[in-house]
Amino acid sequence: HDPLTGLGNRRSLREQKEARIRIGTPFSLLMIDLDDFKRINDAFGHAVGDQLLVHVAAELTRLLPQDSFIARMGGDELAILASETGDAAAALADSIVAQLSGAVVINGCRLLPSCSIGISHFSGACSADDLMKRADMALYEAKRLGRRRAQAYLPGLAERLAERQGIVDDLHEAVQTGGFALAFQPVVDLLTGGTTGYEALIRWNHPVRGWIPPGVFIPIAEQCGLVEDIGRWVMMEACRHLAGWSPHLNVAINISAAQLKSEGLLHSLTQAILIHGVAPERVEIEITETALIDDAGRTAVMLDRIRKLGIKVSLDDFGTGQSSLAHLRDFRFDRIKIDRSFVAEAANDPRCMAVLRATVAIGKELGVLTHAE
């Protein structure tokens, strides 16, 4: 058994799994992973992390039917063998996600844990190893879809994950060989008609797959730990172009939520500015509202440090996230970029036009520029 939690271990899980397969009765394997467990360990210490695992084990033991078998696979990963299959297994997994996603106090520390679950079903047509592989793939898919959810293995998932892994491998190569390019979208002053700068937009022309949209490869880069490398390349390349432009032009660079959490962001920005000899006031970073949701206090400190370097900060896709007005109150921005969904409908929808006018008015009151995409 596992010495920390008292649950079964990897070996006993395999024995139980093979025994159920020999009997031939349908059952389900649920693979559970605690979301952001490493961050909890880093922030509160391993003693708190260990006690959280003990708490999770107790909650699972209390919640699950007696004929279930629970094991700790190692680290923050657990597994359950359950008699429930199909919709019943999905309902059981959803109840586990709900139960393990509430606030809990461990050793005086208030934690907000959550979990993701992958489900595979045994119906007489797969081996113990296949069952585990399918549950792992489903768990991976649950995390890819946003975490804090359960996902069952479905036909075709293996092929989709294999294609995704191909993109991951190619991303690594593109980072090493400089396989990306920047496109520059002009920013125009509506009063004068003059161009004030450009937004740097990363593009990837894959040698086999063709153009892959940033909305496809950037989330993958975040998940496989490449987004900071790609971000550094974008900063360097954008500032290299900026150095050759007219002094009145600026460049805007998109920053992801993962980059915003990294202490290396300030160093990367500073290096790009110094190496290419551009004024920091000509550089602007754009962040989305979703990037502000997680750890608002730390984000506010990071944005303040960036602005103290002279770099401007813009709020991108304004109006699409939660608590948009609260973000204007809690964070300091130099520009508000109104989401294109409002702009596209403004000519035909008076309500959209009213939102645009109200946002511009708010910007004026705050001394912030407004930008319509």
C-alpha cells in the first residue's frame, strides 16, 4: 500500500485490474490528477502538499462505493477501479471533480484544489495496459480542455493525440530553427488617418501542414512548456523590426497568461529592448482578460513592474471576459482594445454601438486610449 495515504499502490492496482479482467465483468478505470499540484507544493511546502493528498484520499474513501478500489500511482496521480460504467461512471467522475474542487484548509493554509479525470471502460475487448493507456489519454484530453473536468476515452482520441504530438515535435524544431514569422497589423489613428504602429502577430507556415493558426499552436506550446521560448523569439524579432521603423511608430506584442506568470518575462522584454536599441516607450504588451483572472495580486505587481520600465500595457479583447469593469478598476492600462465582436456588429446593432461609445467614454475618464479591432 501507499505509506502516505494508506491507499493501494501501483502494484496492487495492477493486480486488482488483472483480477477484474479475468472475471470479465465490465468496469471502469478512473485516472485522477490534481491540477497545479506543483504550484501548491512550491507555494506552501511539501508538508502541506502531502496533507492535501491525505485529505483527498479520505474524501475519495468516503465518497466512493465500497466495491471501488483506490490507489495512489505516485505524486499527485491516483486511480480508481469502479463497477460503474457508461453514464454511471461519468456521473461518479463528475461527483469526484465537484467534491475535490472546493476550498480546504490544510495546516492553516487555505487551498483551492481541483482535479481532472480520465475514464476508460473495460468490456472484454482490451488488455490491462490498453485500459491504462486509454485512461491516460482521456486524462490528458481533460487537461487540454481546461482541467477541472472528467473526460471519457472515445474512439479517435488516440489519433488526435498522435497528431497533436506531431505538432509538439514540430514546435520544438521550429523553436530551434526559427521556423516562425511575424505579420504586422497596422494601428491607425481615426482622427488623423495616420499609422501609429503595428501589432506583431506570430505565424507558422508548417512545411507539411501549411499555415497553422496561433489559436491552435499557442495553447499546445503553453501545455508543453515552449511558450516562453516562442515568446522570447517574438519579442526579439518585433524589436528588431521596430529598430528600423520611423521613431514615431510603436509595436504591440501579445503576451500569454503563462508568460505573465513567469519571472523571466521582464528579463526577456529588457533584453529585446537593449539588444536592438529601441526606446521602451515604443513597446506595448497586450494581455487578455483571461490572463488576469488567476492570481490577480501577483499579476498586478508584474504589470506595475513592466510599466515602470516604460513599456505600455494594453487590455486585449475587452468585453469578452468576466468582470471587465473590475479589471479597469484593479489594474492600470495604457490602452483598451475593444473586442472585434462588438466592432463587427456595431453598424447593424445599436446596442453594440452603445457599448462602444460607453467604453470610449470610460477610457477618456481613466485617461486611457481606446482601440477598436
